[in-house]
Amino acid sequence: MSGRVDGKVVLVTGGARGLGAATARTLVAEGAKVVIGDVLAPEGRALAAELGAADALFVELDVTGEAAWRAAVARTEEAYGPVTGLVNNAGLVHRCPVEDLTEADYRRVVDVNQVGVFLGMKTVLPSMRAAGGGSIVNVSSVGGMIAFPYILGYTASKWAVRGMTKAAAQEFAPHGVRVNSVHPGVVATGMTADSDRSHALVEHQPIRRAARPAEIAGMVLYLLSDEASYATGSEFVVDGGYSSQ
């Protein structure tokens, strides 16, 4: 029985745990070769071992460094061939009032969440062009559609990802490369587990629970598959209805 992404070669950033790990598992189950990029080497190597060397490998990847991106793409091509899918999932959040937010903390969030996405799209494009096309999925947030207090850097970066996605979609289309953004609401991962604010948000949305990582991974799978061949430059919101209010 064939999978929905048979023959795809997909690089997933922040792939060692949480949403990234759920995405890697989903993609391998549906026939893709997956490269797990992360700074969390022990967790990344363990996940790659779980998924099997024939279908997954780990590369240490700090998404804020262009040289690290070039090395990750080269390793992917060496192992599996040209990259046909990229999931820009790596991200972080820093919570505090604006008046207490340091420049260093603001820049750290933007470097990972926004600059990392830029570097990823830039670096994989030649590989996707060589493959004859591909699909890029940028993981933004419901915080890239609306705004929340106390996470200014995160909100700024996720709105930027939304705009970057649209600009890249227009530029990359002649190369057969689609670019879309996914906007999760609260997802039950380590990033939200200790946040009282996250728990309060889901109490007032139509679906009154946090998303399971696999539910977001399902949307990513769709966008990487040929089923989404006419979708580019668009936002796909998966937030339990939070932003519908």
C-alpha cells in the first residue's frame, strides 16, 4: 500500500521532540525519507534510531546559522537525494512584559523563529529546483494571525513568517515550489505544558482542549503531499476554532 508522500525527501527542523517529532513520525509512516534537524542531539538521534536508518537520519542544525543549513542540505542530498520537502518548525517563545524584554531576548526569538525560516527557504531552493519542485511548510502560529500580550517577540516573528511565506510563494512558484504556512493554536507540547495562559485559552475556544501534535502533523502532511498541488501562499489555521471568535 502506497503512502501519501512516497518518494519525498523532507527536512524537519526542531524535529527532535514535540510537533517536529510527531511530524517526522507521520511522514515516515506515509513513505517519506525524513531528516531530523535540531540542536537537541541525543533526542534527535534517538528518534532517528526509532524510525530506522533506511527512513530517517539526524543532523545537528542550529537554524540561525547559514553554514549549518548548507551542511544539513548537503547531508540530506548525500543520504537520500534532493530535498523535496521542508518543514520550518524550529521555534521558541519568551514570555515577559515588553518593558522587561531585553534586546538580547527579543533578538534570540526572532533569530530562531524568523531568520531560521528565511535561511531554510533560501538554502533548500536549489535542491528543490534540481528535484523539479517541492513544498515548504512554515510553522507559524495562531499568534501570527492575531496577537497576544507578553510574547511580543514571538508574535512579531510569527506574523513575519506569514508574510515571508506569501512573498516566497510568489517567487518560488516558477520553480515548481509551493510555500504555505500552518498556524496552530495551543498544542500539547513541552512549550505549553507549564503555561497557565495556554490552559486558559483552550477553555474558551469551540474545541475545548489543546491539539495533539499528530493533529497538526496531519495538516503538514497534506501540504507536503501532492494532494495540495494547487495550494501556495496560504495560511492553514489549526486552532480548535480559537480565532473564529
